[in-house]
Amino acid sequence: MKKTIIISLIITLLTGCKANTETITVLTSTGYEPYEMVDTNGELSGFDIELFEALAQETGYEIKWKDVSFDGIIAALQANQADAAIAGITPSNSRKEKVDFSNTYYNSEDGLINYLIVMNDSSITGVSDLEAKVLGAQLGTIQADLVEEIKSIYNFETDLRNINAQIIQELKSGRIDALVVESAVADSILDSENTFKKVLLEVSSESITGNAIAFPKDSNLTQDFNNALETLKSNGKLKELVDKWFN
């Protein structure tokens, strides 16, 4: 009888744990290396992906990933169409009015400085060469906000697209003169494209504030993931991932 009770208790505990495991829907936007991309096996890969999976393991949540257009992420969270989003998102003041953010998980100033990606034979060496040029940036990003903000100052036009890959093709065809991205993304592009070079964009912006996970307003997940993030910082896992993807 005692053996039967013990076995029943074990089964109850096991099935109870399984039933209580919550699946959360998490948005990302691939094509933004090294943060999120699709590998040769068609699987999600990158710094953000591995980080969130480590955080989910720490908190006990299962993940249902959704790969979406970056410029629709904040609106989707506002409409409660997802539980969280990780996609190299900067917690700007305007975004904080619409969603909640975790603590920043990557805020290396050197890594987040903005650069122009141009063809190797481009005459662009800085902002003084941007007059009458066409600059591209990914829709919804801080870089897109930045180029829209400064285009009247430096007299250039903008061409915003859903993904950087589209802009890279326009660069090669000559229809766009430069792509604006943060340093880590610039380095990733140069690693795979030998026809480009990067030029420092000497204009300050709020992109230096780092990257954070976004949640719907008043989500109870925010504190859970902040706690998990502190754990990954203290046990060295976060540094391990930063070293893997950025160094």
C-alpha cells in the first residue's frame, strides 16, 4: 500500500509540473545578425535567441517563437498578441510609453555605435559627404528614426525597408548609397560581404542606451525575466553569450 501511494504521488507531481509549465509567445525579427537569424537548418539562431532560451529555462517557461516584421513588434505587444519580444530592441522613451522593458542585457557602447555600410569604392567618408545621397535603414529601428531626424540637416534622402537584406541588395545595385546599422550588425555584414566597408556615423543618438526585452504593459513576466537576467549575469552565462556572438 505504501509503495502504491508513493508511486501515485510521484505521478501526480510529474503530471502536475507538466500541466503548470506555461508556454509564452515570443516575437523576434530575423535578418538582424548577430542578434537573430535563420541558420542553414532553418532554425532560429543568434545572440538574442540563445539568451532568451537561457532565460526561459531559468524561469521555467516554454517558448513559442514568432518571426515577424520588426516595425510591427511594439504594436503586437500593445494588442496583447504576444507575451514578449526580443529583437535587438532599444528601450527608447517613445517605446516605453507603449510597452514595458526588462533591464538592459547588452549595452556595450562600442557595440552600439552607428555605422554607415557603403561599397568599397564609395566616396562617403562621413556625414559631410551625405548630401544628395540615399540612406537606408530597417523600418521601426532606432537607426530609421535617426536618419529621418537628421536628413534635413545633411540634405539626404531615406529609403526604409523591412529587412536589412533588402537594403544590401539595393546597395549593390546602386539605388541606395549607404545602410545605417549599429556596429555589431555592421561587423556581421562585413564578415559575409567583401564588397562593403563601414564608416562611422558621427551623430549621437539614443541607440547607445542598449538592448532590452519588451513586454506588454504591466506584464508579470517583466520581473521574472529581470530576476533571471541577474542570475545569468552572476553565473557568467550572459558574458559567455556576449563573448560568443560579439567577440
